[in-house]
Amino acid sequence: MSDIRHYLDAAGRASLWHKEFLGSLKKCRFDTLAVHGIYSMQEALDFNQGSIIEPIYMSTSQAYRDADEMEAALGYQIPTWCYSRIANPSIYYLEGVLALLEGYGSGLETSCVATSSGMSAIQSAIDPFLVIDPHNRSVPLNFVATTQVYGGTFQQFAIRKNQERGIEWRKVLHSTDLNEWESLIDENTRFLYGELPSNPGLAFFDIPLVADLAHKYNLPLIIDSTIATPALLRPLSLGADIVVQSVTKSLCTSGFGVCGAVISRKDIVSSIGIPEMKADFATWLKLLPNRDNGPNLSPMNAILALNDIRTLRIKMDLMSRNTQHIAQFLEQHKHVEKVEYLGLESHPLHELASRYMFLVDSEYDTCYRQKVNRYGHLMSLSIKGTPAQTREVFNGFQRIWRATDLGRIKSIACIPAISTHQQQGEEGRKLAGIPPNLIRLCIGAEHPDDVIRDLDRALSVLDGVHIPVKNGPEFSAGGASSAKLAE
Amino acid sequence: MSTRGFDTKAIHAGTSGFTPDAMCVPIYQSVAYPYQDAQEAAEIFRGEKPGFTYGRWDNPTVAVFEKRMAALENTEGAIAAASGMSAIFLLTHHMVQPGEEVVSSNRVYGGTFGLFDVGLKRMGAKVNWVTNPESLEAWEKAITPKTKFLFVETPSNPALFIADIPALAALAKSKKLPLVVDNTITTPALQLPISLGADIVVHSTTKYICGNATSLGGIVCGPREIVEGIRQNGIRYLGPAMAPFNAWMNLIGLETLSLRMDRHCHNAMAVATFLEKHPRVKYVNYPGLESNPYHKLIKPQMKGCSSLMSFELDGTYQDATRFIDALQIIIHATHLGTCKSIVTHPASTTHSAMGEVEMRKAGISPSMIRFSIGIEDEKDLIGDLDQAFNALKS
């Protein structure tokens, strides 16, 4: 005879224990949460061989004591991880810390679902709102989103949703214009979406105002907060309902792999959806739609991400300061037409960004003892030159890495028009404000003097200086032999 | 678990009493483990209570690998190390004091040869080499009152000497000395030295046990007293610990060990048979061939001959290098015991420093070629060899 009560009782007691533990974390500062997350000493001692670091549960599935436990677990009546497409202990630990950091200082209860990439986080977050009304199948759906978004997001919206599914992307061209946002909303709009600061255009808008607007129409506001990270901006505390993160970027400066997350507040606003979905969106997403759609993260990546996140705040501080310094240098440079960085007073959105982008807990930091603005480590420069000269400057970098990447501890540059934003075409680039002479820079933790030297040298090609391409050695520093000798 | 079959143990042993309910052992990539309280910390450190303290000498993932290897080799315990060489070093360091001696077959891997030859001297100890290890009398003669253990690698790399383990074990027993067997080439899937009378087994798990050339590792399997002695007094201060990730990779390797060894043996036999019949081959050294002088020892102590072999090409040093360069599937590298077939030319690489005269004394000719046969398709391996032989004609 089936009797799962034993397990349900234990689950009830466990739930109280964890609730009390989470409550105790409310007193902790950001760095403490980033370092420890939800992995307590008790969690280590009782369940994880006492390991001080969260173990990598590189295992597809969980074994159960008996049929009763399995029944209760698969019915989601007790804590479980069952199968790694749905849940996994290592991934729970990552989700726990991300939920705490995004909710930090807001008093909000938050939850998180990790995904295999930032793009799958966006897909996971928006898809539940784009369901067809069974009573009115012919109604065309739409969503309102900023055009200044990452190129991959642009494609997901323009091709996968708009073109292939007939779900209209209503484009907000000037995201600071509240009237423009409002003019695009109608009864078939399902959500508002914005990326800020945007990559690479650094668009920024007033989250509380857009959130109020969304809520006035009973819609959720979804924010891609990848560039800021919770160390500098926490959109949920400003009224957003859902945050998506490409955890791959500044949350994981080491660049070990690809990883994403959706973080939500409790009781999100939405015109559609069942009560369970609205009550705890990220948990519902994790246990149901993502179980069925399968964009799960690898446990290995979860733990590598966790280890990176522990030092998030100090890294964002250092890299923001480096970027500020370098942006100021470039602004004075004779070959630079324009520098875009939210930290520069010349930036039209500087004042707005300064109202919201602060280094978390700087007022409790013995270095600062007051709230200090930090603007992240993404910036761009437009050179006074042709697209061909832009490429030449780019090719001249020796310290700064040429890659389609950002958020790294290493400085990285790319030309968006030929890389990240290539797929959307000339027209799409015009909409998103991506000129061909724009170089995107994401400044790392190197000493800024060395990065400046590299930039100055590369820009000297505009003085007619030729930077010779040096032949590489035939054996690597790591001891690898080169294919060159085989020729 | 000890009564279970080999394949069952290779997949399941070592996880009893393990709290996590995961299908696969988690990777505890963690160096330290908190204690419930000060009392517990003291008890664990005194060895009165099982528990983990610090990753240099204990780690939960590594512990599962150690227990699984002990179950497979039928020993009381096991201690993992960073490499096969560090396993042999830890054992030697634990067993031998200054002024004492080790008796070893001289047909051992070059690294082991160096450790005994030079390393023991630096420890104020020495090795007595048995240069004719086929002879039991030679072993007996090498033993002195200062001898601490007998060491034999069987089959040996690269000479493929095979020891009569029961006979050697009987000798060791009569002298009250432990017999240490390096079981790297056969693995416990093909040879169980303990059931043949040996006392301690060492491995480079880097080879067939891991099976895919991803992770270095070594292990000493033996009586609890020795293994735990190495843990408390050796690895703790000397430090060559196995990484948890490598232990996990080795655990994954063990799951398919006997399947792979079966295929290694099958392919090696096919290649050896092909080579033996080939007109450009002078001789083939593979114990699985009936022509091999050690062939009679195989049946009583080995389930198979593994996949290490060598042959002498009927030709020059240059012919040998041309042959190796012509191979397309078989990789030219200094490794053995992995899924991919590997070829080595000792005269131009591993033994080149010896010079031709010394090399010939050691039984290595300029046209000798060593293989570690992998688990690719048998036909493709023979096809690769065939086309390399044909390339010599042009």
C-alpha cells in the first residue's frame, strides 16, 4: 500500500529548516551571499561528505529509497532533483546564489532557473507569454521590446518569433521615450522587454517608469541585465518582473563556458497564464516548461560559474574603474570620433544611468564609505576613419584580444558590424545603431596603462604607422609543436 | 561486494555508505571538509572516526576510486596518487629505510628503473637488480637480510617479460617478504596478482584503467596497514595527490574496463598474427603468440595478453622511421594503453640516448617498432599496417 506521508512530513520539516536558513541570509551583505550562496555548512556535513566547495554532481539522475519517495518526488511534493534535465544539486546551488544576488536589498523573494545559455534564458523567459489563446486562436500576438539588443536576441525576436511564428516584435527605437513604449502596447501585447545597458549601444532607460507602464497594462517587464550584473544593477528591485542573464559574461569572467539564467520575483504581473506561473515564475519554468523543452545547464558549468560569482563585486568594481580610465583617455584621442561609455559625462544617458548604477554595498566598503557609481566594463569607440581603417586598428591590437566575447577578466575587442551584429544586415544595424567604424571594447582587469598603450599603438595606424605582423614561433609556450614544421 | 563478479564491482564498488543519491559519483572538487564540532575534528584527525580532513590525503571522489580499485584487486585498501610513478615512489618511500634494499626485475618501465637506480640511492638505500628474472635462483640470490620487498612488472613494458607470479610469490613468502606487482599492462580485468600470491599491486591508472589518455593517475592496492601508513605518513607530507576530477575520469574508465580489455586483446592478437606472417617482419614479440617463450605462463595467470607488442622490421633504422611516418590511423606518440592505437620507435625516441651498442644489449634493435593496439576496427588497423609496408617498397 502506498504511503508517502512519511516523506511529505519530512519535506515539511525540511521546508521550515530551509526557510529559516534563507531568512537568516537576509541580514547578509552582497559579498557574503556571493561567496556562500545557499550552500550551508549543514548542507555540506549532512549531504555532501563535508565538502567545503559545492560538489559537481556530474550525474544524470537521482536514486530513490523506494517507490513512495519516487512517487512523491516526481509529483514535486518533496524536495528532489530527480533527473538533471529538470534539476540537479549543483545547479540548485547556482540558482540559489543568483536568486539571492538579483533580489539583494529589495526585500523581495526571488527564484531562479539556470539554462544552458543566455539565449536559452531569453527563449525560456518569453515563450510562456507567447502562448496562443485557445478561445481565440486567430488573434495575432505581439511583444514590445527595445531594438538596441544583442545581435543574437535581435535574431531570436526578428526571425524565430516575428518572421517564423508571426509574433510581432514591436520595436522601441528610443527606449527613454515612454510615449513610444506606450503607443506600441495594445490588448494583444504579452510583455515588455528591454536590454540595459545594451550591448554594444549602451542604451539605458528608466526601469521604474517602464515597469509602471507595463503593470498599468497588466504586463510583465523582462530585463536583460547581463551587462550590469547584480553587482551594479538589480532590475527586480526597481519594479521589473523577470531578469535574464547571460551568466557566460561578467558573472563568469573566466570564460570557461556558456551558461544562462532566468530570475523572477514572486507574483509577477501578467495578463495571461495560470496562477502557479505567476506566483513563482522561475520555479514554474524550471519544473514544467523547461522540463519539457530541455535547455538545461551542465552541472560542471554550474559549479565553475559558482566559483566565478564569489568574487563578482570586487571584479566589477575594478573593471569598471579601469574602463572609466580608458574611456577618458580615448575621449581625448585625436583619432577617435566618439567614445560611448555610460560613465562619461558626455554620454547623453550618463545622468540617467548615474541614478541607478551603483557598486552594490559601496557604502559599507571601507574603501568608499558612500554610494559610488560604477558603469560596468563595456564601452565602444568610433574611429575617425573608414571601415577598412577600423579593421586596421583592430588588427593592430596585441594585448587586447580580438574575439566575439565580452565580460571577461581579459580585455576583448570586436567590430560588431562584422561579427556580433552581422546577421541582422545593414538595415537592422541602422535600427540598432551599429556603424561600421565602431569597435566594441570590454575592458578586463589588466592594468589600464597596458591597455592604453595597446590602444594608442593600434590607433597610430591612422598616422600612417605600419604595424608589422610578426611571425609566430614554431613551438608554443605550452610546449605544443606547430603545424608549420609539417609543411 | 567482495563476492560479486568483476564487472559488477568495476561499476558499483566503493559507493556503499556514500550519502549522495546520484547515479554517478559527484566530483568533490574541494580541498577541505568542515567538522560537526571540535570533538569530531579531533576524532577524525586521530583516525578514530572515518571522515575527510584535507584533500591532499583524502577526498570523497578519490575515496570511491580507491575503494573500487581495492575491490577489483582484492586488497584490503588502496591509496591513489597523482601518477603511476608517484604510486611506486610512495610505496618505496614507505617500505624502505636508509641502508635497506629492494630486489627488482630489471625489465621494468624506464621511469621505475630510474626511481630504483637513482632515487633509492638518494634515500640511502639501493636496488639489487635481477638481470635474469626468468630464473628463480637469480631472484633468491639477490635477496639479502636488508631486502624489504620484491618488485616485478609483468608483463613488462616494453620487453614483455612475463614473470611466474605464483613461483615468485612462494619465494617471497619463504623469505617473509612482500611481493609487489606492477599490473599496469594487464589491469585486474586480465590478471589478479593477489589471488596468484602477490601482496601489493601498483598501477599507472593513466593507461588502460583510465583508457582514453585524459588523466594521469596511480594507485597502490594492498594491506590496510601499508595503504593507511602511506596515507598518514607518506602522501600527507610528500603530497602527490590525485585530483578529484582525475579520480572521476578513472572511475568512468573502470566502468568499461573489461569490455575494452577484451577488445584490446582481440585486436592485438589479430595484429600480431598478421605481422608474424608478413615477409618484412623478422620477429614479433607478443605473449599471445604460441611462438612466444612465455606463452606457457599465460593460461594459469592471465585472461588475456593485453595489447602491448613489438616487432622487428626486416630493414634499417630509416625503414622503420619511413614505416612509422606512413601510418595513418595509428598515432606516433609516447604512450600506451589507450583506445587509440599508438606506435613508438624506441631507437629514435625513448632509447635514443643509449647508442646502438647499449641498445642492442638491452634487446632493442634499430628497426624495432612498438605498438599499443587500441580498440579501433581490426580491419582498419591491419589495413593501415599493410599500406605502410607497401610504402616501404616505393
